[in-house]
Amino acid sequence: MTKLAASAWPQADLASVGMPSSTVSLSELSTGDLAEAVHSVKNGHCFLDWRLFQFALSMFDHVQAASKNVAVTQRSILDLEAQTALELQMSLDSTDHFARSLLDDAVCARDRLPAVFSTMRLGLIDRARFHRIVAETQLVHDDEIMALIDQTLALAIMGLRGGVSSMSITKTGHMARKLVAEYDPDAEKLDRDRAKASRNVGFQALDSGMAQISITATAEDVRLVRQMLDAVIAGLCPDDPRTKAQARSDAAIALLQRTPFNCQCDSDGCTAQISDVQLDARAARIVVHVLCDATTLEGGDRCGYLDGYGPISGDHVRQIAERDDAVIHQHDLNDLLEPEPLGDDDLDEATVHRKGPRPDSPDECRADDPRPDPEIDENGAAASASDAGSDTQAADGVSPPRFLIAKTALPSDPYRPNLLTDLVARFLWGTCSIPGCERAAFACDLDHVAEFDNICPSNGGPTCMCNLLPKCRFHHLMKTHLTGFLDDLWIDDDRHYHSSVTTPGGITVELLAPNQCCSRNSPTCGAGTNSHSRQRRGPRRAPSSRPRNDRRPAPRPSMRGDGPSGRPTTNSAPSTRHDGRPPKKPRPGTTTRRNGRWANRRSDCQAIAAPMAPKTQSRKIMSRAHMPP
């Protein structure tokens, strides 16, 4: 008989795993030191989850070895899982449900997801994220497909988390769901059909005379209902005392009971606009955005994206497309492009603005790096860029045409992105670009990372995908008014979009745009392989809403790189962060920008335009919008 002992953790020395010693007063630590300690606790939590799974599996093996007749035992109510769950339940002071769930996850870790399981040991995911992956992959029964999904997920997790990229539980589930939909569409369809068959309405009694009603329906229908409730409460006057949550509850009950929904301001001058005519006008503007590639509508397996929900399978996209209230809009990514001028005679003023200021000398094109010496071939002649093995040269010796991503703003208002730019910028990120925020991108503002100059637009940040991030209103206001809150956006050598956020305490977290990752049908990642049909734009900021460069490091000198397509190749960063600690080391091949000159963002766009253009010559992007009848 084993008697469980008291905890030995209070006497453990945790300094060796990155946490402060017990002799150090927490008040003496800086915010950065505390952040590192919290991060160490997170890593320890992941490692202990990994170890707990191992203990549970070993306990299961011991119970199985002690069983006299496994075949008979497994047919009884007291099977091996029940016996092991009992031991776990007693050891963890938990419920039977929690113990069985833990054992199920542990068995899946060993038998179905060993590669993903190994990332727990490295501190990359915890049990909550692993459980979400188990739930998304539970109906995949083909061993080869499951092994492929396991390896792909593990590589993706190690790539994202190795780059300190944020990966919430929701987005972890999105990664797994997208792989299942593309690698095993039959399993995804079976899972969705079963889930759709279980739709219902639930009722639950709560405390204090309250009760709860829950409706289970398809994702697109729930999105429509949510936006309909928001359209109803949008007509309330500013003096209504209810919060948005309270107003939504009252509006839902009124709609279900077919009773009037009234403003509760009790004011004689109430300005509420909640008549049937006014409500119908707002309801007519409700749109649920679904993004997909044209090949998906033609029967392909490429996933689509439902705004406010996440990836959906190609079959689900086609089912939505068949709805009577679906409206299709077609977009061509080539509408963002224009040919690159061949010579100085072809450069007009607008093109010079897009490329950034012209340097005064050749060396300034490379910032602080001197001009490299030309390569000399075996005959003693200088080798040209085309002779150096450029991958952009055609077989006949003629370079393919190059394009610039230039048509990104409205001609009448350079602050506003045009329709296609707006759609691509929102689609790339899917949600608010602040790590951990799940606000749908089409309910966010589009924020200029390097601030747009309303007085002299050529001196501010551009209106293009390289400088636009969706932010919910709360985080948009936080960036504008919170001293020390910094964000950044860049494109790496693989043409992937990255953003980062630095808090006032000096903590920097990166985020990879989730809707640009390669799939088996998309070997090359680019800027905006999907698009949208409708958009919501944030309010235009006045020039004085935030003084430019008032809380950010000084701008860097303008730089145009010597890499292919004019990519910047010099790394530059502030010498120290505002908390006094050394800055984070930039990734190789990227440029750290903190609201500096926008010329580098322009060169990034020029760099990805050339390889992207030939791949989109015949691609048409489709989207679906749903409107209530």
C-alpha cells in the first residue's frame, strides 16, 4: 500500500530552470525578469504535462500486465481504462471524467500523435493545446494519413514556436482542422455530418433565479445570428444603461418572444433607431465573409476561411455556396500589380514615391555595407547578375517581366486601402493581429503600422499589405495611447508575413500570419492567395491623434538592399529596448523596423511581387457573402 506524501515542491530549487531563487524578493525584479520567470513556469507546465502523460501510460501498462485475461476484462464495465482512471483519479484528487480524459489523451500521444507529443517536452505546447489537436483529428482512421498529419503538425509547431510565434489554443485547433480537411476530407465530412446531426437547443438552470439557453447550429448561421443581434442593439441611444452583453440578451429574448425591443434610457429626447424599417436597413448590410480559392468551388480540397470561425473544408465551402442567400464576388490578385518600369524615363512621380527616396550615392543603396566587388569569371570578365545563376532568368536568356504591388490605395484617398487590399490584409491574419486576441478581422480596424501622414502622405507609412494590420478597437486604442506599446510588420525571405508586439515591459512576441501557410496543394507561400468581397474599415484617424515617432526608436536611414528584387539585406535595430535590456536578435535575412522609414516596406512588396505575379496570371479568387432574406 502506498500512502501519498506531502508536496516537496516548496523545498525544490527552481533557479536551475529559469525561475528566481526563493531567497530573491519579487519586488526587486524588473518586469522583464518576471516575464522570463513566467515563461519558465509555462515551459515547466508543458514539461510536467509531458511527464504526466508518461506516468499515465506506464500505469496503464502495469494494470494491463496485472490483468489475468485482457480480452475478457475489456468486455466488462471494469475494463483496463476504468481501472487505470480510478488510480489516476485518486492520485490527482480529480473526477473520473478528468482522469479518463487524461488517459485518452495519453494513449493518443503514444499511438497517434507521437511527434506532436514530443513538442510538449520542449515546452512548445501544453495539454490544453494537445487536447484540442486530439479532438480535431479523432476521426482520422487511416494510419498513413494520421502519421502524415502528426509529422506536419509537429514541424509546424516547432517552426512557429521556435520563432517565438504566438499560437493560441484556437489557432492550434485551426492548424489541425485545416490539415484534416485537406489530407482526409472524408473524415472531415463525416465529423461535420455527425456534428450537424447533433444540433439542438439546450436549457440550463443557473443560480439566483437565472437560466441559460444555448443553440447549436452551423457556424455560418451562428455568425449571422450574432451579427443580427449586433444590428438590433446598434440602434439603441447612447443613454441606454445596459452593456452590450445585456442588450444582446434582451434583444434575443425579444426576437424569440416576438415582443418589442425598446430602449431603456427613459429620456424624452431618446434618439434610438429601433423601428422595423431602421432595423431592416441595418440587417440588409449584414455580411458573413467566406474566402476560398476558385479551385475549391470547382471541386478541389483546398480549405476556405469563414470569418469569425476559421478554416472550413472545401465541401463545406461548396455547401455554403449553394445557399439561396449566398452572393459571389470574384477578385483577381493581378489587380494589385503593375509592371516595373524599365528605365528612368518610365519613372513617374507616383512610382518614385512607391520605391522610396532615391539615394544620393550607390553606397547609400546598401546602407552601411560597401558595394560588393563583382564576381570574376574564368575569362577575367565581370559576371552579371543574370550570369550568376539568378532563378528569375528564363531559359532563353530573357528575364521574365517584373511587377510591383502598387495599386493598393484608393486614388481619391491614399489613407484608405482599396477593396482588394482591404480584403487581403484582413484575410492574411484572420483575427486581430495582437497575439491571443480572437476578434474576427472583419470586425477590426485596419491600422497603419508605420503611421500614415495625412498632411504629407509621402513622408508617412504606405497603405499596403506590408503596413496594414487588423486590430480590434481595444488594441487599436492601446497602441495609440499606451506609452511603450510597439508593433511591427515585416516579410521574410520566404515571403511570409510576420508581426510582432512589444509591451511596455519589454516583452516581444511574434505572430506569423496564419492564412498564408503552405499546404500540399500550395507549394509556394505568397501574399494573399485568397481574397474577400466585402469589408469593414476602421475610422480615419486625425493627424494629431498620435504624434509621429513620439514613443518609438528613432527612424533608421533609408535603405534599399542589394539582394534579389531590391530586398533589404542589412539587419538594423535599436541598441537597447526601453527597459534597458539588449534588443532581441533579428532573424537572418530580415530587417527590424520600429516605425522607421517606409522604404523598406516598399522594397519588401516589390520583392514578393515578381515571384507572385506569374503564379496569379490565371487565378481568380472567389468569395461568398451571406445576407438575410
